[in-house]
Amino acid sequence: MNILPQYSLLEFNTLAVTAVAEYFAQVSSDQDIVECLEFSKKNKLAVKVLGGGSNVVMSKFIPGLVVQFCAQDCNVIKETEQSVVVRVEAGFNWHDFVLYCLSQNWYGIENLAYIPGHVGAAPVQNIGAYGVEVKDCIQAVNGVYLESGQDFTLLAHECDFAYRESCFKQALDGKVLITSVEFLLSKTPDVQVSYAPLNQMSAEKGLPTPGELAQWVVDVRQAKLPDPKVLPNAGSFFKNPVVSIVEFNKLIERFPSMPNYPQKNGVKLPAGWLIDQLGYKGKAFGPVSVHKLQALVLINQGGAGKDVISAANQICKAVQERYGLVLEQEPRIFN
Ligand code: FAD
Ligand code: NAP
């Protein structure tokens, strides 16, 4: 393992922001982690953990030691006739893991196909798509506390998972390196096609197998979402707000065509629709533009840095003025 000074992270963030880490290291063993923590203590450097860089907005200069965990082992640790528990190291590419599970006839995460990033980041924001959240298949998360170097294991119920949330974005934010995740997967298919595009396809073609469903998800996503390699982006830039029934009733009176999704704790409103209604699809804010097919996605048209946050702030302000709702940013500030 090498600890590299003044290292460009341009290739390590899907928004393609020109960023330089004071130090950068790719680690893949316990020994590498110990060395990095010793180096950071000796040089009084903060340690910052990066996965695939698909959910971060980087600053131009990132002080401290940026660590990317790259190990990719995947082992079955328990198996019954009905299910399997598989421990996957954090550096495994998420979509490759979805495909690997399908090849083994292990089910539960097929709706999460084609989400960029690494397995280690999946619990951080409890990744979700098409009505499935990863928390429902996570049994435990293993890692290391950056301050003490101590190992930890958190069972799923200890991770405070919620809608695009977990303790790794709250109490443990910046304090841990997740080294592996344990998934409990079923051997019995149970395909979830409640979201409109999947529902329509199953009405036309019949209920899919899990493998077919994953392919449908890939097809829908490829048709609608920009490929970060072509149009650099960090996915949905804002979370969908969840409002109280009282607030919802007031809003729907003013905006009768507003799509809405009742939840246990209120009503979820699609932030993309709110932004779209402002006429922002395709709109440019300097070098940042709103994607023309999905208003939730901000594109770096080239050379954007602070402009990303400035564009996001302008969009938030406009949404607040029109609807009285405060949008919450989804990608993490990495500085
Ligand atoms: P990074 O962006 O590198 O990191 C994200 C955060 O997690 C950072 O705070 C980082 O410090 C922390 N982190 C990363 N790895 C570790 C680790 N090993 N230990 C501790 N902390 C860690 N998200 C969804 O939920 N659903 C989607 O459908 C979805 N679609 C997307 C589509 C596109 C085109 C893009 C660009 C993004 C999309 N995302 C989606 C967001 C993103 O892909 C996910 O949040 C993903 O899990 C981030 O993984 P990453 O490895 O790139 O994490
Ligand atoms: P979409 O189908 O245009 O729907 C817009 C929003 O409405 C979604 O954000 C979704 O919320 C919500 N929604 C739609 N149908 C719903 C239903 N039946 N029940 C409850 N909520 C419903 O969304 P999209 O942009 O094409 O994305 C499709 C899926 O991929 C979504 O689940 C989305 O979260 C996920 N995705 C996430 C990211 C990211 O970076 N986080 C990026 C791209 C896609 P939810 O977001 O809560 O599902």
C-alpha cells in the first residue's frame, strides 16, 4: 500500500469535480488500515473514507488522508434451504454484487441493480430504488472505528436505517470505515414490481423472474438516467420530502396534479416533480445544469466546482418560495 501525497480525485468522483486529496491511499487489508491510522495520528491528519465517489460533492482541496477500501472478497457464512447469509467486503462493486447474487439464485436486491458505487457505501444512505431498500437484506455491518482502530459489528436494527438514512450519516458520520456487509438473501424469488415502469412492463410481459426484473431496472435506468461517464452527476441531488397530512392537504389544494405517495409517517412528494414544475429541466446554472429527463439530477457540464452547491442552493430557494418546502441534499459534502 502506498500513501500518496497531493493526489487527484478527478477520476474518483462521478460528478467529475477537480479535487485533490492531501493524501490518498487504497487499502485492502487490516494491516493497511493500521498503517493508515498510524500515519494519520503521527501527522495529525483527519481520515476520510471514500467508496466509488458516486454520492459525494468534493471540494477543490481535501485536507487529510482519503482512504478507499478496495478488498472484494465474498463468502457464504450461513446457508439453509431457504436463505443464505453472505459477507461481502466493502470494495465490491454494488451492481456486480447484484449480478453475482442472481447468478447464485439469491434474491432480494434485484430492484437495486445498476446503482453505482461500492457495497461498503450501500448501508451509509440505505440505498433504495423501485420500492426496495437495502436495509431489508442487511443482517450486519462490520468495520473499524477510525479514532481507536477498534473493530465493530452493528446488527441491522442497530444501524438506525430510515429513508436514505442510517447511523453512518448521523452519529457515526466520519467516524468509521465499513469493511464488510453481511446480507441475508432468500432462495425464493419475490419480485417487487409496484413502481409504475416495472408494473407496466409486467402487465405487458407477465411477472418477471428476478433476473429479468434486474434487466428491466437496468433498461429503465439507462433510458432515463444520465451515464456519469458521459454526463458527470451524483444521482438524485435531493431527497424526496415527506410532509405531514395537514401540510399535504394544503399543498394538494394549491397543486392538484402533484404526485404523492402515502407513507407511515406522512406523504412523500417527488422532489423531481417540484423542480420540474418550476421549468428547471435542462436549465443551466453556470457550468451546472438540471438533467433534461430527470430534474433531480444535476450535471457538471465541465469545470464545475463550488457551482454545484450554488446551483443546488438556487433550486432549493426556488422550491421553498413556490411550495414552502425545504429540500434536503442527498450527496455528501466531501471536504
Ligand atoms: P461514495 O460516494 O464514495 O460515498 C458516499 C458516502 O459514504 C460518503 O460519505 C463516504 O464517506 C461514505 N462511505 C463510502 N464508503 C464507505 C465505507 N466503506 N465506510 C464508511 N463510509 C463510507 N442511490 C440510491 O440510494 N438509489 C439509487 O437508485 C441511486 N442511483 C444513482 C444513480 C446515479 C447515476 C448516481 C451517480 C448515483 C446514484 N445513487 C443512488 C447514489 C449512490 O450511487 C449511492 O449512494 C451509493 O451507495 C454510493 O456509493 P459509493 O461507493 O459511490 O459511495
Ligand atoms: P420516478 O419513477 O420518476 O419517480 C419519482 C419519485 O416518485 C421517485 O423518487 C420515487 O420515490 C417516487 N415514486 C414513484 N413511484 C412510487 C411508488 N409506487 N411508491 C412510492 N414512491 C414512488 O423516479 P426515478 O427518478 O426514475 O427513479 C426510479 C427509482 O430509482 C427511484 O426509486 C429512485 O429513488 C431511484 N433512484 C435514486 C437515485 C439516487 O441518487 N438516490 C438516482 C436515480 C434513481 P423514491 O425515490 O423514494 O423511490
